[in-house]
Amino acid sequence: MTEPPPRRPRYTRERWLETSIEVLARDGIGGVTIERLASMLGVTRGSFYHHYFTDREDLLRTILDYWAQELTVRVCDEVRSLHLDPRTSLLALMRMIRSRKAASYDVAIRGWALRDPMAQRVVRETDEVRLEFARELFRGMGYDGLDVENRSRLFLYYEMTEPSACHGQSPELLSELLEKRHAFLTAEAPSGVSRDVSFGRALSRSPSRAGTAE
């Protein structure tokens, strides 16, 4: 008689992380407690410590690492791997931010950072990675000086607030706005300029692991 396969854990470290981020987005950092998460997952507090995290601080560092690495660095890496021209890369980046919901937790993370030095440092470092990536794209289109900085900041500030500011709007409208926004940001690009952008430089300052020494 064939033995049944071994039982897989009902909840993984990733499931704890996903639930924690959703609670953070909905209720803020104060809502992310071990007791509440265990209750939502239908497990004991002991499983949190025994299988997944050393303590709440470890969980919070993991949330910040996920936000910085998976929702910023990995997205930039994937755009880079497409080997597109800078203007098309910007459009691909905007679409990927939306499809991956990469900015969905920005408001909650930033609210947390107002009161927590660890979160504040990760937000600062991650914003610089995002800005530098955008700067490289706009430089690749031929912009320079304040044109680069203005376009990069407009891009970043809009993309990171749209999920909360435009909540409930139709996907069709959001797609149309995205296309128009891209056209607006890349309008009047210097003519006769076509050069590749150095993506590597934009990613060279990946946010360091949360909680480690600067």
C-alpha cells in the first residue's frame, strides 16, 4: 500500500508575511501583532516563534525587506532585462508597478516610517533607488538638469500615491491615465537623441537589509 505523502505545513513564512502586509495596509503598523496574525491564520502564537520568526522585530524587518527588494529592486531588474529603449522602458515600468501592485503599500509604509527609525531609513534608501532609476531613464531620453529631476520626482510621487488616491476607479480609466501620463512625462524630449541607459547604476544602491548598520 502506498504511503500518503507527508503533510505540508498549513502556513508558510510567506503566508505570515502576506497577511502581515495586508494588515499593515489596512490598519497601520499598530495592527501588526503576533496575536492578531495568529488568530487570522488559525494557528497558535507558538508556531510563529517555532517555525518562522524570532520575534515581532524580525517580522517587521522582513516586511521592509520585501517592500524594498521585491516591490522595487526586482521590478527594476525585470524592466532592465527587457532591453528596451528608455522611453519604452518607462512605460513598461509604469505598467509593471500597476500589475504587480508595487505601490499598494507605500502609504502604510510611509506612515510607519514617520514613527520608526528603521522604517524611515529603508524608505529613504528605497526612494533613492527608485529616483535614480527614473533619472537614468530620463537622461537616456536626452533630458538633463532640472528637467531630469522634475520628471523623475513627478513620476515617483504620482506612482507611489495613485493606489490610495485613485482607489475604486475603473481599470479602463486607470489604464488610459497611465498612457496619458507617460506621454506627458516624455513630451518634448530633445530631438535626435537616442542612447542606451545604464540601468546598473540605478540598482547599485539597493536598500540594505532592514535593521543592519548603515
